[in-house]
Amino acid sequence: MDVLSEVLRVVRISGAIHFCAEFTHPWAILSSPPEMLAGRLFPGAEAVTPFHIATSGQCALSWGSVAPIAFEAGDVVVFARGAQHVLASRAGIAPVPIKDIYRPASDRITVLQHGGGGDESRFICGFLHSDQRFAPLLDTMPALTIVRVRDGALLLEAYTDTGRYAEPVRLQESPGWWQAAIAHLASEVSRTGPGNRAVLARLSELLFMEVLRWQLTYLSNGHSGWLAGLNDKHVGRALSLMHADPARAWTVDDLAREAGISRAALAKRFVDLVGDSPMQYLAGWRMHLARSLLRESNIGLAQLALRVGYESEAAFSRAFRRAVGVPPAAWRDANAADTDATAS
């Protein structure tokens, strides 16, 4: 079971470009705080992950207590949890809140011009949004990930709110396709036409998913978190088993036996890496699946309950209400997909 692909399918990650920045020195912008992002950018989304692509010029990027770092043409930055940050033509300039100069528009990509008329820097600003916030992934990703191309190689850097998450990593992949994807995205941003917004969404999603895969491959070892759990021989096997058959009445003993590890060792290692016990994680994943099925299908509640591991509709309804706050039927009425859905 490809657990990462399954998670991304269920929570429905989608991308969007919301403005292009043309800033002239002196300038400094303060992003909106994370609790405001969904309301400003994509009302209804449970998770919003902003990203910036520098297309020309350079600036200083700062957030938390991290010293300002250089953000230059060709660099891509991703804020996993939307941490509030400052972009500035020079460190120390008092920033203007972005909400004071930019109002999101759903029908077009805004060209935002700002600054004092000096040297120009240009950026493409977008975001990933999802119907469901999958906390095991988002809460354990680095606060900031930077992808750069230097000396013909891709470099991956990651930071927490207080400093480096890991030392910069030189990736084994060729940078050619990454640079081509960035160039194609920049070209699409500058023109309109049939399918333009869909192309931008898919390109944004592609780049984000590649960043996730690189984090899984290059940065998760030596750290805790869901991605580190996927990379762990035994915890990764347990995760794969639960995602492959979420309706099975799993016990920790069952998972440990199939993962080739003792019950006690799996339970401890799972909590150490993922943050929840195996059964807590399984219960949470079942609720993600249930919400996806409620939104996208017209399957009856009794059948849905069986699909996500509950023996009865009543047991499922109680668990759903505890987790989500409303009964499943009411949640479906409020969140049904716009298009006609069919049971599958």
C-alpha cells in the first residue's frame, strides 16, 4: 500500500495561484497568520499551505526566531502550516500586512505591485488547500522547506520556527525537470486560456508532492513524525497494513505479528514516531475515510459504517459525532460534493 498517495487522495490536496508580486525596493510584507489563511484564501478548506516562487531578484525571508535567510530567483519556499512570515527587500524594514494591500480574487490571478520604486523582485504566490486536515503529516513537517538549484544540483533545506530542521541536502535527482516545471508554471501564470487554472493547480500539486517525497527520502531519518514512521521498517509496515485494510478489526497484537516485532516494541515505537497509539491512529484515519465517502458518494450509512470498520450504523454514528461534532447525516448534508455522486 502506497500510504502517502492514499492519504493525499482522501484529503484531496489541490493547488492554486492567487497573486503575482512585483515589488520594488524598499518593501516588506507580513503574511496573514495561519488561523486567517483559509478564510482569506479558500473558505471551507481545513488546511492551507502557502508557497512562494521567486522568479527574479532576491529578498530576505524571516519568521519565528530564525535569522533572515536569502530567497533568490529560482528558489521555492513552502510553509507547511502557514507560519506567519516576512518577505522584505532588506532585513529590518517595517513590514506592511498583506491584508492591507491585497484582497484575494476568485476569478483571476492578481498582479500585486508594491514598494518604493527601486530594484525589482518578482514572485509567484500560491497555496495548497485540502478538504481535511491530516494532522499526522502537516504537524510533523518542517515549518519551512526551501528548494534551490545551485551549481547544477537541487538543494533541499528545512527549518523549524527556531532554526534548522536538518542540514541542507544535495539531492540525487537532476534539476532539469524541476526547473522546467517551474518555468511552465510561470508561463501559465502570465497568460489566460482554456484549462489555465486547472494546469496551474496540477503543477502546484506536482511540485508539493515532490517536496513531500524528498522530505520522506532525505529528511525523515533521525526525526520523529509521520513521515519518519513511514520510513521505519516496523511502523511503516503497520501503517501500510492499516491503510490497506482499514475496516479490519485490527489489534496491536495483529499489527505487531505481521510487522515482525513485539507488541510492546511496536506500541512504543509507533507512539514515539507518529505521536498516537496504533489504535488511535486507526480511529482517526477511519474518520478521514468516512468524511471522504460522505462527501463524494451516496452510500448508505450502514454500508459506510462497515467499510470503515464499525459493526453497526449506531456505533459509527457515535464515533463520528465524538470526532467531528455532528452526526454523519448532518455532516453529509452540509458538505456534499457539488456534482452528483454515485456509490462505488
